[in-house]
Amino acid sequence: MATTTLKGTPFDRQVLDSMLRRRLFYTPSFEIYNGTAGLYDYGPPGCALQANIIDLWRKHFVLEEDMLEVDCTALTPAEILKTSGHVDKFADWMCKDPKNGDIIRADHFVEEILESRLKGDKAARGVTVAAKEEDPKKKKKKTKGIAEAVKLEDAVVKEYEEVLAKIDNYNGEELGELIKKYELKNPATDVQPEPPVAFNLMFQTAIGPSSNAPGYLRPETAQGQFVNFAKLLEFNQQQMPFASASIGKSFRNEISPRSGLLRVREFLMAEIEHFVDPEGGKKHPRFHEVADIELVLLNKHTQLSGKTDLDKVTIGKAVADGTVDNETLGYFLARIHLFLKKIGVDQSKIRFRQHMANEMAHYAADCWDAELQTSYGWIECVGCADRSAYDLTVHAKKTGAPLFVRERLDKPITIEEWQIDLDKKKFGPFFKKDGKTIETAIEALSQEKREALAQDLKADGKITVDVEGVGNGKVEVSKDLIAIERRTRTENTREYTPNVIEPSFGIGRILYCLFEHNYWTRGSDGGDEARGVLSFPPTVAPTKVLLVPLSSNESFKPLVKDMSLKLRALGISSRVDDSSASIGKRYSRNDELGTPLGITIDFQSVKDKTFTLRDRDSTKQVRADEDSIFAAIRSLVDGSKVWADIEKELPVFEGQDLEAELPVR
Amino acid sequence: MATTTLKGTPFDRQVLDSMLRRRLFYTPSFEIYNGTAGLYDYGPPGCALQANIIDLWRKHFVLEEDMLEVDCTALTPAEILKTSGHVDKFADWMCKDPKNGDIIRADHFVEEILESRLKGDKAARGVTVAAKEEDPKKKKKKTKGIAEAVKLEDAVVKEYEEVLAKIDNYNGEELGELIKKYELKNPATDVQPEPPVAFNLMFQTAIGPSSNAPGYLRPETAQGQFVNFAKLLEFNQQQMPFASASIGKSFRNEISPRSGLLRVREFLMAEIEHFVDPEGGKKHPRFHEVADIELVLLNKHTQLSGKTDLDKVTIGKAVADGTVDNETLGYFLARIHLFLKKIGVDQSKIRFRQHMANEMAHYAADCWDAELQTSYGWIECVGCADRSAYDLTVHAKKTGAPLFVRERLDKPITIEEWQIDLDKKKFGPFFKKDGKTIETAIEALSQEKREALAQDLKADGKITVDVEGVGNGKVEVSKDLIAIERRTRTENTREYTPNVIEPSFGIGRILYCLFEHNYWTRGSDGGDEARGVLSFPPTVAPTKVLLVPLSSNESFKPLVKDMSLKLRALGISSRVDDSSASIGKRYSRNDELGTPLGITIDFQSVKDKTFTLRDRDSTKQVRADEDSIFAAIRSLVDGSKVWADIEKELPVFEGQDLEAELPVR
């Protein structure tokens, strides 16, 4: 599938990429030191775009739902990430090339070589190989050796295809076996890499001057929110459900980062942890507000069936028929969709894909990704995982902290259970120093065990209990010390560990997709193919208004300054371009920066205080007095109007001198 | 000097601190894991306060002056920080206690013990020791042993005092000698610590899977801006002066962090790098706008004289008389002052202190700190350093990158200089493989050297040049291969490395000072001493409006929801408190959160859509219709009006039931 620009013309990634760098949307970090893979800096327009997206995110999620935003540290002591499972499980498999020392990601390596052989087979069979869409989820590296046209046996082709279909499923040992079995060699050296070893993706450091306090840079912002759960619940005056949220940098030490901004080692995340009672079907009180929103959903079963031609379905229906597990998960999928729409994601290039069981993170019970289509393939930009009670449970178990909700019951409930009574007066003196240990062990006995022991006690007049650390681990307790009876108890409160629904946004990836989705060239409108345009919605555009004096004539200066101050007072970001370049060139530069509006200050302006306002996308202009121009700008920037409305309201302007260098239309 | 609250009453830090934690402004990170010194999380109100301050900072600096904001990575390859001097010089001296393994900061240790001895001496002499103001710049730890009343000889007292006066000047070896000479022992173990060793304050890690790519977490955001200088200049269309700016986390591995939020290991910085031509006195085009602003300036000389009673002086005068070196530095000091004022810093608790030569960072040529007064003493919250051309020069030298400005000269200048001509046809063949090396060495010769060599050539018919790596390092070149002549050359451009003025804001420190500066209790107004108030200006307050329905009566719900939506549409953050607590308790909670305004929804509201609006600071209320209430809120939040204006415009309300639980006045 070929990717297209916003106007449906063929998309050339290299051209866009060179424009983005030239306009300093982003740049490889430390480039004068030859850079470091996977690290990128945002220049002024990228930084402003990012800030605007974050601002909208905060309004759309945090303010709209009174979420509790927190700012936690990136530095994290090792113990927390050990408990969360990241120290043991957040790893990829890597191999070393014994000849040149290259470090290779094992699954990518197997995938590349097998694909290259299949390609060679097709070539040998005379099948034309279609330009295949790249998929950075599979992070393909350009195979160094060109696929040789070697025909494979049919059975081998089938075997390779089967391996590739489940490439995400293999562990290190299995990947090592595949490398041996198929004699896979590094094209750069022609030798087989060493067996895969696990490489943890977290950056390690030491906190404080002694080396015995290891720490990591967080790989997600979530843990900071989980360990503060009890305080957040208290802050929320014990009311459930509620959500915390956090915007901040996270870090993943990728083995060999590629695909530009899509796979980096330091990135901005915006994460929500929505805590919900696991009982009662995880209903959401505002679900009805989104129930009619239509989404493209690609569930597990459809993926297995190989079907890709997907219909839109309302989230209400998807939850009703069980495609999406519950209302809370469905609510957030719809809210994510609305957010992506608002910031300018192409509505024909978005889908929600459910994770297959084998690709889920170690903590997730279910997960849907919002994927955006780009020239690299479908990119996971927002994950929406049901982490169940996993994190709160493991942290509570490790620390003893009360990471649960205690709920007052409207109607008390009665519980029938086996209760144990110890004759404390005799028990302590009888067991002496072991008394406390034995008592604790007895109190920890399960209901099933208690029932069995009650029968023993009745039958034998004594019971035998397992108590670690006392004698041989078996302790006998006679009936004069203990009684076990079935009784009824009344409970006025209920305790539960909330489940967590986690919408998690990779801001850098979203940013990159916005570039591809909003890019086109004037060529598609019959203009200059070399002139790029980024048609960001005005709300997210880095700068809203460009102020362009016709020339360096002194009489324009006070007007420019005045307009600039007035826009600032309205909270609308503007830039002045008073360089000596032609009007056309100056507008052209700002089309590439995605500036939606331009005001030209000319001799007429000096005379009568009227100005022209130019629309980036159509390059059309209107002319009006200052107040009308400002009113138009405000309504365009806050989204209450579109350019077509403005053209109806204000007189269209077609001044020859200004349009001279604009594209012919 | 005793610290006071906003109302001039004595300040109790423990009370404020416990309130800040209870209201979740901040909390030690990972507290359920017993925390880690120097790491703090911001809860919802702290996070909102921080976001509002950042928002104002961006408007006050970045938008106001069209600064180029960038977002660079915190992960930094070691090479960059080696070049910048941080790997070698960004360190403190630490000692190990051989008995218990304690790690001690050497300068703090010497300081503490000597001060403790001096205190003991005073006690022995019967002098009352005044409660001394703590100074976290000197990071005092509570001395474990209480000072024994031991009288010292007068000469010893004088010696100790001299050592303490220059405690910041000693290197590791000297600190070690002091420890030996005065037999300083760790009170915890009664043994002498081991000799001091340098401890670099940067967190180290490895970037990528091989261990040969060491990196650090940045200790400041500045380096990311410097290495991108050439691109930023290009983005700014080669116009000088200009500034870049960056807001982001930085990291310093403090040996033993103390003083709560004032000395932490991970912190938010906002830094500006203003690039200016070093020639022409570093004038600033907007200096006249700030020239009349009065600042409290504590310069180097005044500090030496011991004078502390400082007068205010206009920045115009301070630059004119040379107290502040130049207009650009002066401009930023004034702008920093205006910013701090805007966000709510107590104007009687701010001063600008010039660094003494010995306390300046390794890169700084001059530096003024904006210091804010707190219960910990005067705290450096904003540094304003003149980093001269230090950073651009070292990075350019290391990488060969063009980190300079090339300026077209209006009038070409003529330069008379010694020029060298080599007879290339003969030169290369004569020196063979060494030819290029010798040529490079000759071209690098200085004007002075060229002049001397010209005379040698005339006198001897040959010259001797030092060329490293060729023969014995001396190369003879005869006059048939070389000519050296004095000639005139015309230059149309000028190249220079800009100087950098760097205002650098520690946001966490500013936040803490705002807490102390805006805190008071109702006791000062004759109310309940236990009721704390944080009188943040409405612009920075975490939440602007509290919505309080009188009770849980169903008839209030639609009104509350409606008001809440309308405030959101106005971009004004609000919270609903519909808990069952009394109105008084609910307001009291929000006084502690610093919420400036409260709207009560009562039965009258249901009848006639009028509401009461409450002022946090005076607890007074007005009652009016919805539109008037919203207009009042808007003008208070945007700072165009104060409460006194509102009281004049709208009828004062004194409903008994609502005030019942408010403090008696």
C-alpha cells in the first residue's frame, strides 16, 4: 500500500523529512558530535507544536474529567521496578557478532534474513516483488546484502512463513535455535552471531554517592502514580472511580533505534491511570455521551482471520456485543479517538487494534492500541491497557501499604465462616517463645484448611499445623488450647483493590504522524511541487499568525508592532517576518512551518488601517479593518469558524503584487 | 532573623510543611518504599501551581521576546559534558567514615564541627547563642553531638573563624589537611573520616547496549542549546541578538540532599541563553523599558564590607555606575524581578546578590543570583550568569562546528598583515609525505611569529619551524620554497563568537519560596490559628474557583454542573466540593489549597439564579446574578481587578448560615 499526502498524491518521506529538519521541527541531538542514535531535539516549531498538543491533552482529559495530575520523578530506585516486574521482564534479546562486535536485536535479525531469502525466492521464481510497506513495529533494518535470487523448496518457504508469522512469540533460546537451524549469518561479516542474551531496556544509574543504591530511569510514568495511590485516593476524599494523570519524559534503552521519531530512547508520555471498582462490570457514568461514536476496530479474532477491510462500528455496539470488554475501556477508546481527531489526525488513517495474547506487556489483561497509518505502516501511538489490579497488588504485597479502597456498604452483609478461638491464657505459656509465631500461622489459615482442621479436632482432640521456623515445622495443638467453629459475622465495609484502565500516549509518535497526515505540496493544486505545506489545525499550529510588512519601509514598523502586541494580548502566538525576501517567499516559508494565517501590512494599511488576511491552505486573502481581521483570527483559532465562513463575511482580496510569487492556481 | 508569615506573624515551618504534605502539594517520592533522599513528587495542587508558573514564564519571557524555545534530551553523551568541563569540574569533595561507611560532604563536615566548637566556646564563655538562621547554601546537617561547652584559646577562635569565612575556597587536599590539623571526628563514630575524594555530581549511565557509550543525565539544560547554536541562528534568519529557551528536568546527584524541596536530585529548570555580540558594550534595545525599575542589589564589594542594610536602586543607575556590568545583564535582572513579582514573591524578601569570584561556576564570567528569603535563609532561585563565549568556544574547538556569527560589514575594513606564500610546485615534492603536515603548521603561525620569521628569512635565507610529528619536530624551510610579506587585505565580513547571558530558573525552589511567602493562618486575623491560608495570586493559584453546593439536595446538581461547564468554557479551572462536610470546612480546606474564589449554590440560587462569591483572603462575600459573578471572576483571574473593586461593584452578602463556621472576625 502506497502512502499518500493530505491531498492524495504520492508521499515522499525523504522530502518531508528534509523539510522538517530544515525548518527545525526536530534535529538529531548533539549532531555536531555526530549525534547518538535514538535521541532527538525539538526546535522552535516542534517544541511549540508539542506544547500545544500537551495543552489540548490537558484540557481534553485532565480538566474535562477532574483528573488528578501528578509530576513524579524519572529517577526510580531499583526496588520499585523489581516489584513491578520491569527489572526481570522489560527486556529484548540481543546477539553479538563475534567478528566485528555488532550488537544485533535477535528477533529483527531472524526476521530480516528470512524475509530476504523469501524475496530472493520470489525473484528466482520470476514473481514481481511489490514495494512493501515498512512496519517499524517490526523495525526492519535495510538488509545489507541484496537478496540473491535463490529458489527455495516449497516446504522451506512454508516453514519460513510460519516462523515469521509468530516472530514475536520466540524466547531467546528459541531465537538462538532458529539462527543455528537456518544458518543465519550477519550480511556485514558473513558469520553467525553468538546466542541471544537478554538486554534490559532500562537505563541504569546509581542514586547517591554510594554504589549500593541502584536506580533506573523510568520506562513509563505509571509507577509513580501507583505508589502514590493511597494519597491520591485520600486527596479525592475517598471517592471512586477517579483517575490520575501524568505528563513527562520516559526512557528506554533501545538496542538499535531506527525509524526516526518513532523509536527513540527518550520520549514524552502522557499517561492516565483510571482506577475503577472491578465489580459491577466496570461501567462508566459518561459512557452514554460517547456511545454513538464510530471507530474502526480490529479485534483479536479478525486479525487471526486475516481480514483487513474493516467497517466502522459505534463504541456502544462494540461494548454491547463484547468486542470491547467494558464501558470504561470503551469510553476511553472513544475519548482517545476524539482527541486525535481534534489535533488533526487524518480520519481515514486511524484504527484501534486489540493486542494478541502473546504481544501484551507483562502487566496487561487486555489492550487496544490507537494506530495511525504512516509511510512506516500502522504505528501504535496510544495504548489503552486494562492493567487489572496487577500493579497495586504487587506494590501492596511488597510494602504492606494500604493500596486498596474501603467502601462503606449501604446494606451490611453477613458472612458465614470458620472462626478460631485460642485460649490465650494457656496458649502463650504453653508454647513460650514460639507462641506468637504459631498464633500468626494459625490466624493465616484459609477457610478450607480451617474446615478440615475442625474435623480433625473433633476426631482426634488435637490438630497439626505447619509453622515454618518452629521445631521440625509441624506443631501439635490440643483441644484445650483451641476451638474452631462455624459462625456468622456482619460486615459494614468492603475492601477491594481497584483495577486500572490506562490510556498511554506517546506524544513524539503522535507528532510524527501529524507531520505525515498534514503534509502536501502546492503541486497537488497545480502550483509549485517544491513548495511544501503543513496543514495543521489552527489550534495546534506552532504559530497562528505571520505578520508580513510589504517592505522594509519605515512607515510599516509602528503598525507591525501594534498588531503584534494586540495579538499577544489576545493570547494568539504570532511571528513577524520583516526580512528582505519577497512576500511569496516569506509566506512559502511559513506554509512549511504550518502557520495557518498571514497578515500583510501594505501602503493601504498605513492609509486606512485595513489589512489582508491570508489562508495558508487556499492561499486566498480577504481585506478588512483591524477589528474584523482580529475577530476572524479569533474564531479561526478557537475553531468556531473555518476559512469558508470568513470568505463569506469579508471581501475577498486579489492584489496582484502580493500574489505575484504565490503559486499559480 | 526570625522569618514571618505573609501577615507578619512568626512563621512555623513544621506547621506549613505538614499542611503542604496533607494537601498533597508535594510528597517524598516512593514513600511506601521508605523514599529516597532528594526525590519529591508533586501532587495535584503542586503540579497545577507548577504548570501555571511555567505558563506565565513562557508568556513573560519566550512569547514577549520571541525566544526560540527548544526541547533537548536529558540523556547526554559523555563527550559533550567532557568538553563543557562538567566531567572534570562539576564535583563536590566527599569523605568516607572508615568505621560505619557514612559518606560525608567534606566542606559541610569541616564547617559543622568548627561551628559546633565555636558554639561550645561561646557557651563556656557564658555568651548567649542567638538562634541562627539556617542557610541551605551551606547545607548544614544537624550536628549529631551537642556542642560541649569547651573554652578555646582566642587565637584558635580567630583561626576557626578565618577558615569558616573561606570554606568555599578549599580544594579536597586542603579540606583533608584541615580535618587532620584540627582532629575533626565524625560525632556518630568518634573517628576521623578518610581523606576527601572528588565525587562528580552527574548521574552516569550507558547509552545503547554496548558499555562503551557512557552518558550522563544533564545537570543543566544549557548544553543542548549551545550545541544547536548554528541551527538556531539559521532559524532566526542570521539575526543577532537572539535568545533560545528551554524548560525541562535536570539532574544532580547530591551527596546528601537536605532542606526539602530546596536541594533535590531531579528538578525542573527554565533556562534562557541570550546570545549577544561581545563588542559594543552588550547594549539591549529594550533596556529603556526597565531602566526605572528598582532592585535590591548586593554586589561583591558590599558583601566584603559586611553591610547588609541595602537600599533599592534603579537598574538604570546600577548599569550607569558599573555595579551591573552591562545593559543586557541589567535588562534580564529587571525582567526576572518583574516575573517574580507577578507570580507572588513577597517584595520585601527578594534581593540580587553578585557572586564572589571564588563561588562562580567554572564557565561564568560574572553572575547575579535572585535570592528569596525563607526560613532556611536567603535562597538562590534564579541565577543570571554571563557565560561569556566559554561554551560556544569549547564546543567549536572540539567539533569544528561553525558556532560563530558571520556579519556583513557595512563598510569593508582593511587589514594589514603578514601573509605567507608557499611555492606549491616545489614544496610538496621536496617534503614528500610530510608536506601537508608542514604546510598546516606554517599556515597556523601567528602574526607575531610570522613577523619574526620574515626577519629570519631575510637574514638567513631560511627559517626553522616547529612541526610536531615530523623528524625531531624542527623543520627547515629555505627561501626558494617560501615568502613572507606584509600586505593589505580587505574584509567584507566579520566573524565573532557570541557571548551568552543566561537567566536560569530553579522552578522547584521558586515554588517552595512561594509557599513560605504566601502562607499565613487565620489566627493573625483573630480567627482560628489552626486554619492555614495560601494567598497565591489568582493567576498562579492551582484552582481558581471552588463550587460549593449548600447541601446534597438534588436541586443544586444541575446548577453546579452548569456553572462548572461555563467556567471550563472560559478557561478557568474550578473544582466542585459536594462532600457532606460543612460549608466552613469545605472553604477551609480550599484556603489551604490556595483557591482564591468560592461560589456557593444555595436555595436562593435555585430560585433566582443568583450566587455568592467568596474571597479567600478576607472571607468576605458578594451576591449577584450569574453574569456579574462570572465577569468578576474573569477580571480577578486575569489580574485586571482586585477584590476591593468587586466589593464596590457588587452587593456584599452576609448570610448567617454560610458564615457560621468561618472564622470569627
